[in-house]
Amino acid sequence: MIRAITEESRIPVIQHYAGVCHTFVDAHADLAMAQRVCLNAKVQRPAVCNAMETMLVHSEIAAEFLPPMVRTLREAGWRSVAAR
């Protein structure tokens, strides 16, 4: 599939075979927007290769951002979510 898309595409294509997709939430991020982005990245289409697998959160905002983010992911059906 990757070969077919690359050969037929009219726009640049990034090829990868093992999706290890990270989302980074910076210390200066708009936390409400970051929560929406992370939720979408994880739950919109979790089976696709660009679904978020790792959420990295800057240590300066982790205590403020992670508890509501974990609640939001659990409410969306992700029971295995745990803050580390």
C-alpha cells in the first residue's frame, strides 16, 4: 500500500513502516487546545499508523495537564490509560 500511494501521489509523501507517533505538549502550550489535539490524535482513528502512541508532556505542566487529559481519555473509552 505504501508503494502504491507513493507512486500515485501528486504531493510529497512521508514513507514509514512502523508508526511510532508522538505528540509533545510544550510548557507554553494552550492546554485546552493540547487536550483536544491529543484526544483527536488518539481516538479519532486509533487503528491507523499515524494515531498517537506516545504523549510527551513537558515536566513544567505535567501536574496541571495530565490529570484532566487522563480523565478525558478514560471517558472516551481508554481504560488502560495511566499517568506515569
